[in-house]
Amino acid sequence: MDDSDDYFQDSFVLDEDDLALLAAEEEKHAQNVSENTRKAEVPPPPSKRQKTCHRDIEEPEIVLQIDGTYGVTASAPSLAIDSEAVLIGTNKNLLEDNSHLSTQILRGEVLSNNSVSYASKSQHAQAISTQISSLSILRSPLPLKTTGMARLSSQNTQSPGSFPPRIIARNEDVTIACESDVHLQEQIAALKAQLENLDREHNQAKNALKEAEVVRFAKEGESNAQANFVERQAAQQHAEDLTKLRQTKEAAEAEQARIQKDMREQMDRLRTEYVFKQHESESSNGKASWSSRSRRIASGPQQSPISIPIGMRNWASSNAAGPSGGYSVRQTPSRRRQNFEGESPKISAGTHSAVPEPKFPGFENSFLQSSPLRSSPHRSTSNLELRNNRTPQKHSRDKGKDNARERGANGPFSPAKIPPLNLRPSLAVAYNNPPTDDFIQDFDGDVVINDGSPRRPFKAVKEGSSPGLDQGDFSSVIDSELICDPDGDILLEDDSFRGIDWNEELHFMLLSHTCKVSETLTLHFLLSATIPSNQYYQQVCSSVLESLGAKFKYPSPEKLMDKVAEGFITMSVILWESKFIKHLNALFDLLCSTMIYIPAFTSSIFQAAINHEVRPHPFLHVLSNIALKSLKSKDDKDVDDAEFSSLIHSMLTLVGTIAWTVPEHLSSCLASMLQTEGVLMTLLDSKQSNDVISHTIQILVLLATHSTLYRPLSSVPNLHLDGQPIKAVSTDLSRVPLLERLSSFLVDASPLKHDENISSILNFFVLLSMASLDGRLALLNSSALVPSLVFYLSHLTTLIWEDDERIMQSPDAATRTVQNMKQTLHLLHQLVFPSSSLNSTEGQNTVNFDFRQKLYHAPHSQFNGLAHMFIVTVGRLSYADPPEWLATELQAEVEKITEPARDLMDLIIEGPESDSVWAAYQDANHGIVTEDDDEMEAHLFATDEPG
């Protein structure tokens, strides 16, 4: 009954005074409890694991227990509330009211709202007391027997001023919770301080980053500004330099023009002075001169003075002293003009009186009874051209001077020879007895002057028309060794050929050559190569320049060429060792041009090593190294692949130039490079490009033209790269690497896309077979050559007789196919049958060749069925008619090779087998043959008789 709630009212009213009194008492009690707690110095409870998340506070679940009391279920998930919040709220509510400890939580709302009713206040008190009861249940393991509200109500009614023991225990718990709350607050404060420090450090780092970016941007901007300034300054300086160079060039050109003008004026003064001196000397000697100036044709250019030999000058004096043949002395003779092209001469009519010769040039004796009459000369206004190998027609009134003309047939007026521009006094003997009527050839054309120099082409020098000179005008002609052109710019020496100045030609070639590798002169590009680790290169370049500068130091051009060639050889070795590929390419280009321009320079290249007894030849050693490295250039990172490919072609071009220009007695020097192991096989390797293979085959054809090189080209290589002989050399002559490789091209033409390369290979074999008997035997001993020729010939005949569309649609392809077929058949015929070109000694030593054994015992599996292919091929060439789609010329070419094909067939098949082949192709072309055996035999005899 004590626990029954029927004795108490659920609702009671506490006014503000009671609440204030309760609050004051609770504060006192709380102070006492806190002082006792500090004195006891109870250590704080150990820190517990706190929840990281909390659920919202929900209403507690009140249930009716078995004993009839109310309780709160502790395991309900809705009671999972924040313990700290409940403790804090409970502490505050207990300090406000002993019976309803949670009323103070809503105190602010109660105090602020004065219009709240009494019922609402009691409901709030009950709700808070229920929460406190649930909190006490959570702290105690056992559920409460009675409701907290009833006990609290009874205690409050019995003694309002006293606190029950349970309330005191709860206050202690609240105190402990407050202390833990203080500890948590301290930790939070410490964490906040750390957070502030971290924020401060973060802000400092951010500011430092911004400052670093500002500094970096400033530096970049400064560097960009500096670079722009340098570029602008360089551009400005470049523009100023260009302006200065342009001004200097203009000044130099103006100075050059002024000097040329002065030279022309000086030449005119000298010419005039010389003319006056000549006239003075002639006047002092008593010679007559009718005119001191040459008359000019209005339309013709200025005539340069022509030197007249002494003998021609004596003609006039001889006539005056004692004329022969009854001719009287002519006062003013009129010279006929010599005409070409069959024109009739225009003879000026005039009277001739025997008067004494005038003593003063240009004056006549006015005291005589009658002045001498001069016939005015008639000159043609058209200029005549002097041509080579053309006989001018001479018209003369003197018929008794034919013998004199015959004596002068080899002179300057010979009909078969062009007269020279000037006649030396040394030729005057031929003109001591000239004809009475003097002829001076008048010409106005292009005279070809050639001194034999290869760098001076036939240059046409324009000469002016000779003025209309009478006999007395000979004295006004200048006897000089130099001839000036109409403008006075060029001085031409006498026309005698003194030979080619090879020193000058070498200077011109080396100092004016340019190549594709550099935009400057080749020699300047070679001198600009800086090799830090090798100072010897600069010394060699200096020696080459010194040799070119000392023109008269060497007694002969050969000595100068040997010195320059020796320097170029050393430069090539240094450039190759230093991997200066571009400079080495330029040097090869310079050597090629020099060897073609001056063929004697090739001999100097080989003679330089022979004089020093260097083995192997250093220049050929460099060429061999380039050939061996041609497949390994891609693996070398220091070498550009494109530059090295260009170097390979330059090297091959240089070898071809040497093969063209080397003398026969020095061609054997190339054998060391050809006999070096791997040189030719590397260049002909299937990994090489088609251009390199084609270029190499062309070089082999050029090398095969030298009879001294047939042995290294048809034998096994026996030298190392350093020139030392190989100890274990293969003696199997049936497997020569070069012949095997070229024969493989005939069987498998995949590396070669052009028929010209196959034709070059066939030409190479022909040259070797014609070089000597040993060359022919080397080709016959090859195990692959003859089968390859038969295989390739079978391939060509198949293309023609089986109507291949590619051949039928291309006339050029058909022509090349027929030509290669013809060349292959003739080569095979020349190898099998002894050549008539060999001399008798070699013909006696000719070994019979077993052609059948080559066909039926071919070593390679790809030649299986070779005998059958041979019979089909030779049968087509012997008995089958050419296809009708071939051109008429090609059909005639196919018919011409019938006889060689039959000669080869007779070595393999004969008798009935040959008749069967003939019948097979006759059936194929003309249907079934109806003639009997007798007619066939008669037909065969008839066809064999002409052969």
C-alpha cells in the first residue's frame, strides 16, 4: 500500500518562491559536495571509448513488470541517448528542483512565457521526471520497483527541505560527469589550439607558395624579356651588318667600275700613243703611209689592230724597187676585197700612173703636174663570217702567181685553214714572194679559240670587221702580241697553243667546287671541320693549302697532284675515324669531280700509297670500312642513317669514277678492296636497299672491264680488313660467293625490280668470260651459274609463249624481255662452246665442258626438273614460231636466236627425241601433221643443209 499511487495526486503546484528556495538549497548542497570531492581527491575514472555517432533522444518505453510495478526496458534501442547530454541536463534540473529535476531545462521557456497554464507545467515536470528515472535505470543493473515520480512526490511531501540519499548519490554522479566534462572541454580546447596552429601553418605555407610563384613568374618574365631583348638586339645588329655589307659591296662595285673605266682609257691612250710612235718611226725610215687611221663601216663593230709580219710589209717595197712582169708602180693601189660564198668581188676602177712614192705619210706632192688619182674603194656593208673548213674564193688578176699561192698553201691564207687572229714575225718567211695583188681577208664573225683546257669550252670571241685598207695602210697596223676586244675588257694572247696548265686547272677545280652537302665551297667546308681530339687534321689541311699556294714550288703538275692527293687521303682517314660523315661525303664528291676533270689525279691517289709502301692502301681501307658498316649504321646512334646512306652512294660513285679513269697498270691496286672478305657480299646483301644493290652491280660491270681484275672478281676473298691474308681459305672454286650471289638474282629477282639490273649482271658474266680462259673456267666451275641461266631463260620464254598479260600490255616490257632472253642465250652458248675470240694457246688448253652433267646433277633443290625446263625452253626457241602479238622487230629478234638454241639442244637430245620436240611444236602451231617418216626426214635434211 505504501507503494501505491492512489494516495498521492499526480499533479502538484510549485510556485516561483518554492522553486527559488529549492534552487538555493541545491546550490549549497552542490558546493558542499564539490568541496568534499576535492578533499577526497578521487581520481577521475578511466577514459572510456566514446561513441562516434549518436541517435536522437526518443521517448523511453515504460512497461508493466511481473510484480505489478512500472519499469523501463534497458535494452530498448530507443534508450540509446547521449549520456553526456542527459547528465548535463539532469545536473541542471536537480539544481532547480528536488522533485522535478528536469524542469530547469525548460526554465528559459517557462520564465519567458508567463501565460503558460498550470496543466502544461505539470506535464513538463512529469516528462522530465520520467527521463531522470530512465537514466537511473540505465545506471543500475536492476529495474526500479516503483516509479520515480511516486517516490519523489512522497519524499517531497514529507520533508520539503531535506534530500533523500538517492538524490545525493545522483548528485555525486553528476559531479563526476561534470569533471569528465571539464576534462573533455580541456581536450577540446587543446585540440582547438592545435587546429589553430595547423591553420596558421597552412596559411604560412600557402603564403610562402604564393611568394615562390611570384618570384618564379618574375624570373621567367625577366628571362623572357632578356631573351626578347637579345633577339631584338641581334636582329638590329644583323640589319646593320647587312647594310654595311651592302654599302661595302656597292662601294667595291663602284670602285671596280671606275678601275675598269680607267683601264679602258689607259688602253686607249696607249693604243693611240703606239699608233703615233709607229707613224713616226715609219716616217723617219722613209716609208709611205697613206692613212693613220682605219676606216670603219658604219654598221660594223670596232676592229682591233692585227699584227702584220715583216714579209708582208716588204711586198710594197719590193714592188716599188723593181716590179716584175711589166707591172708599173701604182701610186694609190686599190685592194680587192676577198669574198666568200661564191660572191663576185667588186673591183674599183682607177688609173695607175708611175709617180714616185710620197715621202710623208698622208701628204701628196702638190707641185706635180697632176695629182695622183686614188680609186675610191668599194666596201660591202654586210659583214662576212669566217667559217671552219670552208675554202674562200680568191680572185686575182695575176695568173702567173699560181706557184706562189701553192707555196703559201700552208700559210695563214690556206683554203683549208682559218687564218689566225695575228701573224707572228716568225712566219714572215712564207710571205717573202707574195702575189702582186695583195689580199687581206675581211671577216666579222665568231672565231672559236680553244686552248685545249677542259674548263674552257669553245668560247666565241667576237671580232670586228677589218677596215678598208689600201696597200699603203699596212704601215698603220700595229704589230703587237696582244689583241683587244672591241670593249677593251679582254686581252687575248697569241693563238699558238702552248699546252694545258694542269696546275692552274687543279687550282680552279679545288677552289671552285661546291657540293650538295654544304652551301659553301667544298674546300672551305672541309677546312671548317673541327676535330678537337685530332690536331693532325688541321696540319694536313694547312699542308694542302700550302701546296696549292706554292704554284712554282713543284717542277711538274704530277708532283703537285701527288702532294694534294696524299693530303686528301689522310683527311679521309681522319674524317672516317672521327665519324664526320657529312664532311667525308663532301670529300668524296670533290674527289669524283677532280678525277673526271683531271684524269691524272686518279694515278696520284694510288701513287701516293705506292711511294710510301703503305699496305693496305689507306684510302681503299676507308672505302672497305664504309662498305662493311653499311648494314650496321642503324645500330650506331652517333651516325645518322640518311647521311650514311648518302655516303654509301658517294663511295660507290667514287669507285666507279676510279674504274673509269684509272690506268691499266694501276688497276690491279683495286684488287685489295675486292679481295677483302665481306666487302662485296655486304653491298649485295638482301637487307640492302634496291638502289644500293643496283649501284653495286653497275660498279661491278665497270670493274670487269679491266682485264687485270678478273681474278679477284671470280675467286674466293682471301684478305682480312687489315690487309693480312686469311690462313684458311676455301679452295672450293664451285662456290665463289660473288658468283653465287649474282646467280641467285637470276633465280629470285625479288630484290631487283628492273630488268636493267639483270642485264648488268649478264654483262658482268660476259666480260668475265671474255677476259681470259681462266675467267671462263671460273664461271663454268660455278655450281649455280649455268643452272641459274637455264632457269632464267625458261622464265623468260614462259612469259612470251604463254601470253603473260603484263608483257602483252607493255611494249617496253616485251622489248626488255626479248633482249634479256637473247643476251642470256648467247651467254649460255658462249660458256658451253669454246669462244673463237681466245687465242690459239688458250684454245688448245680448253677443257671440254659436260653440259649434261650440269643439267641433271644440279646441287640445289630449287633446280629440280631443270632438264625438262631446258628441253621445253630450247624447243620453243628452236622450233616454235614467235607469238603473233609481238612486234615485227621483236619477232625477227626471236627468229635470229634459233641457231644457238639448236646448238644447245643437240648437246642434250638428239635423234628421235629431237624429232619429237619438233613434232610437238608443229602440232601446237599447225595442227596434226599428216606427212610420213620419209617426208619428215627429207624436211630435216633440207633444213640442215644451209647450216
